[in-house]
Amino acid sequence: MKTADFLIVGGGIAGVSAAARLAPHGRAILLEAETAFGYHSSGRSATWYHFGIGKSVVRGMTAFSREHFETPGATGTDLSRASPALFIAPPAMLAGLDALEEEMRPFSTGLERLDADAVREVVPVLRCGGEGIVAGVLDHSARRLDSEALQQDYRAAIKRAGGEAIANARVAAIAREGGVWVTTTASGERFAAPLLVNAAGAWCDEIAGLAGVAPLGLMVLRRTIIAFDPPADCDIRDWPFTKTAIDDFYMLPESGKLLACPVDEVPSAPGDAQPEEYDIALAAAKVEEYTSLPIRRIGHSWAGLRTFAADRVPVAGFAPDTEGFFWLAGQGGYGLQTAPAMAAAVEALVTSGEWPAGLAEWDVTTADLSPGRPAVACRLTPVAGQGRGGGRVVPDILKAE
């Protein structure tokens, strides 16, 4: 049995970033169920840093994370590059665009309001004017993130500090023995540590169930993206990430192709998400609704899972019902752009260190992220005949006042 000070379950961006911050404080072992790190949500993200999604807590964590993204990784690799984000509105979404601009303004270092003609200059294929797009907001502070470079940089930091990141280590059982969490993988390997960080993404509630910890009632939602070729005469290299002010459509350039999404949220079970025909067709229909681009052939499509707490704010904190169990969950669609902030919060909370000044400056508090906050708190009710560590629990979600 391998022993550690910190055992982190989940090798997405949340898990690897947290492990990298904890590793200098003690031996950290990170367990990833798949053969590749960041296989599910982190590897299927749009990878854009911007302020057009999430509540003020999320925007504050995004702003805090900017310095990390602008600093080259340990090997000198760029983790991101400047690339604007454009938020667009037809007449029915104007009020939503106004509200979004107001919400982004305290966090972005450069917002520009555009009329229909200016929007068309930025992305010439957008349907502008009349019942089409009549206004937009261009966020010049946005950046394109390199998710693979971020993953590799964090894993390198774990290794430098003497920790381990282990793939193909699916957790099958968890028990609390003598003040230590003992996990057993599907292949029979055993790992033990006094502190377990649950960063398993869509599987967070399942990991909690294995440990006999009350689940948070996380929402697991599937989202679909299609890839297609732009017209031969279109130079898309400098096009921004483009999204409607109200969640309905987004599009972005990627390696010579265009990616598009209908911003769908389909309740799903944790698993290897696959796109469904209806959602693929919906994505194509949205492209033709908002742009003049014909979809003659969809080159590729995929789906990813996004996991949210009830109030859509990430969770970072100790479980209120079990010693040594730390929640790191509910990153939703902003896991990559908030990872440095979440990792800094985890480090402070786990080590009883000082709360990061940068988070305080953006009004992000421990209470904002706590699993005990009213919107996500729940009460452990063991199933008859099952004690802690028995694996099955029935959540009783306490509604927010």
C-alpha cells in the first residue's frame, strides 16, 4: 500500500492543479481513472478564458487566474495567448447583452461596445442587422488557453515536489481506517492518506458515496460540439470566440476548422459522453441561424460533461459530516479558467494557510465555495444496514432560503 499526506481523486484540471499546490506541503498522490489525464471535461472544453459566463464569484476567480496563464510554464511553454471574445445579440437579447456588459465590466481590462456593422467587421459571416445581430461586446482581455500545456505543467510540478500522478487507477472502494482514508483501485492497488480530495468531476457524488459521505446532489449536464470546414475564402485565424449574450450558440476557430455549440445542457449520468443526433443537428441549425455559413458536412462531433452545484458556483471545502474529506467539485464550464484560483483556495483551506489576497481583492471568500453553504448543503442519511464507508447514501438536499 502506498501512503501519502494528500490523496487526490480525479486527474482533470481541478485535480492536477490542486495536487500541484499541495505537493510542496507533503507527499501528494493523484489518481486518474482513465489512461489519459483530462480525458473527460478538461479535454473537451472550449479552452477560452473570458468573463462572459458564471456569477461574480466565478469572474473573480477567473480574474485571479490571469497572472498564472500569462506566465510561461516551468519549461518555458506558453500556457495561453491573447485572443478576444465577442458576445452578440439580436434584438430579443439586447437587454441580456446590456446586463452581461455590466456584469463583466469590473473584471475585464478592455470591453468595447459594437454596433451591427462593427460586429460584421470582426466576424464577417455573422448575420447582422434587422432581426439578426444588432450589437455586440468585444472583450479584449480574453485569452485562448492551452489545456494540454496546463495539464503537463501541473503534472511536472507534482513530480518536482516528489508527488505522483497515476493514470488508469479507477477507485473502486474507499474506507476510513484509523483516521486514514484507504482507497482500493479496480486493479487492487491500495493507497492511503489522512486527507482525501474529491476532484472526480462528474463522478464526485459517486466517490462521496463510496466513502460514506453525503453527496452534494451535483448536476451532470452533457454538451455537444461540432467541427466543420469554413469556406475556402474565409481566413478564420483571427476570429474571436463568439457567443450569444443569452446561452443559445457559440462558435470558435480551431486548427483551421470552426467549432460550434448550441449551448445545450442535457442531464446525464457520469460516463464517456457521446453526442446524440438531435444535438448535432441542433448545433448545425444554430450555425445557419446566426451565420451565413452552410453546413454541408460535419467533420467531427463530440460531447463533454459539465458538473454544477445547485447554485452553479464551484465547491471547495471540507465535508461537514466526515473528517478528512475535501470537496473540489462543480467547476461546470469554467474549470480551466478558474483552476489557478481554485488550487490556491484548496492550498489555503487544506493547510490552514492565509486566504489568498488576490481572491480577497475580488471578493471571493471561503463561504462562497463552502460545501456547507445553504444552496448545496446536504445531510448524510445512511441506507439501513450500511455504515460509513458502506458506499450508499441518500441525500437530503437543504433548499436555499
